[in-house]
Amino acid sequence: MSLSRGIRRAGTTAGVVVLAVAGGAAVPANAADFVFPSCPGFDVGLTPLSSHGNPVQAGPRAVVAAGSGTSILDNETTGAKIPFHGAGAFKVAENPDGSLTLTSTGRTLVFLFDTDSGGPATTLYTGPVVSTVSADGTLTVVSHSGGTVDVCALLGS
């Protein structure tokens, strides 16, 4: 299924982009503004084409950007590209142990690294998502409802 068809099937107008960012994104090999090691065998580039609201640093690695906007995701090896359209809200809660709980609604794009549970992976969630960022920066998707789209599969094909 294509990303745009997955987004159309979701039928939602709310969304959020969640970016897991290591101490700094790698320097892009092409025009991508951010590059993440978040797919098996290749890096994913992200180029925002319009505003996603005001990004918030959530712990040592996670950056959360809410609001409406359009971005391009690309396979840094092959150059394959797909659009991402987001609009929505998120909440960040600090926990007593130093971890954070991220709660998002709508379309949520999550980049997981190989140090994260289930990573490396780049997934589009089309419903509410709850994630945690541990004090050491490990991102874990705790729960979600709605559909998912494997962005790595789309960019790898």
C-alpha cells in the first residue's frame, strides 16, 4: 500500500510528527535537512517543505513537532522519495524517574534507531500513539490504536 493511500484510508485530519534524533542527525548526503539511521540497510532523509509547528526537544534524543505541514521522506541510498502530510497535537509528560511519556494523536511518524526497542524502523501510525523516552534516551512505542504503515518498506521498494 502506498503512503498516500494509507494516509487517505486513515481519513484523519489530525497528526503529529515524532522524530527520534540521536545526539545530532547525520550530515545529509543530499538535500535532506535531517538524516536518520532508521531503516534496515539505509538511512531515511527528512526534508520539511512547510512548517510542522514549533519543535520541542523531549529528552536527550526525541524531538516532537506538531502542527500542519508537509515533508519529503527519502531513501538516502536509492533516492526513492515519498511525501508526508501531518497536522495534529502532542503532549509531553515528565516522569519521576527522569523518563518522558509522549502522547500524540492523528498521524505520527516515528523513527527508531537500532538502540531502540523494535528498531531500526520508520513507521507511520494513523491513530493515537503513546511512547516513552527513558532517561538514557531510548525510545519505546508503548501503545497505539489505528493503522500502521511501514515507511521502510515503501522507501525500500
